[in-house]
Amino acid sequence: MGILYVVHHYLYILYTIILKISIKHFQRCYQLAIIRQCTEAVKYIHDRQIMHRDIKSDNVMVGSDGAVKLIDFGVSAKVSM
């Protein structure tokens, strides 16, 4: 149950990011690509036992080529599992 909630919470955060970074006018395929890249970025840092702790629209950058960057690791933490 707990894992499902965490996944749902992340998807809600990613959906909120999509709405806030002014890409509502993008086609659905671009929105899904951004969500996918955000998810991959979070998985990448979690695989390295890093918790971002400040994922929000201000910390997601979308380049002109469509590449998504997760930025501002100022409050991130190394976690031991």
C-alpha cells in the first residue's frame, strides 16, 4: 500500500509540474514525454540513493530541444537503504 501511495504522489507532483510550467498548449505526446523524463530523472537519483526533497515546477527545466533537467539539489539528501 505504501509504495502505491508514493507512486501516486509522484505522479500527482509531475502532473502539477506539467500544469505549472506553461506547457498546457503542448500536444499530449509532448506532455507525456516530459512526464516520462521527469520520472526517469527521479528514478536516476533514487537509484543513487539521493532524495531531491524539493521537486516542483520551478526545479524542472525544459530545453528548446525538449530535454528535461531536474535542478536545484540544494536541499537534497543522501539516504541509506
